Amino acid sequence: MLSARGAFEGGTFTTPEADGSTTVHDFQRGDVICFVSHKYHHALPVTAGRREVLVIELWAGPARRCPHRCLKAEGACGYTNAQGEDDELLPFVTA
């Protein structure tokens, strides 16, 4: 978390759990959370101020083009988005 407590309202980071509950993660400036990237997670809308965070993904293996939780380590996965574009046509995201 890069923002100081009180710099924003809302923006609570949560993760759904296997038992159906939701875990709320309370962050302060300088706090870090690490989890596997395929774990579902989200932040609630920020209602006031500015919430700034740093997100880093560490990936072992080849770069993937598909914009979903791909379980295939290599080759085309067959994913097709709502516009009918397959994973071979999607651009690499590098930034």
C-alpha cells in the first residue's frame, strides 16, 4: 500500500474464501500482501480521495497473451473473448 491511512475512503481489498466468506484485508502504508495470482480478489470502489498501490506479478514460464486465469503453461489456450478474438491475436501487455 502506497497511500497513507486517511488518504482515501472505500477501496477495501477483499478476497472470497472457499467456505463462502469474504476476508477483508486492512492495509496501512508500507504493508504488503502476497498470494497466488489465480486467487480471486478485488478492491471496493474508492468513494473519496486517492488510493495508490503497487502491483507486481512474478511469473515463472513463458509470457501469456490470454487475459484470464489460464491454466495452460504453453501454446494457445483456445480462449476467445466477447469480440471473438482468440489469444493469438491479443497484444502483449508489458507495462
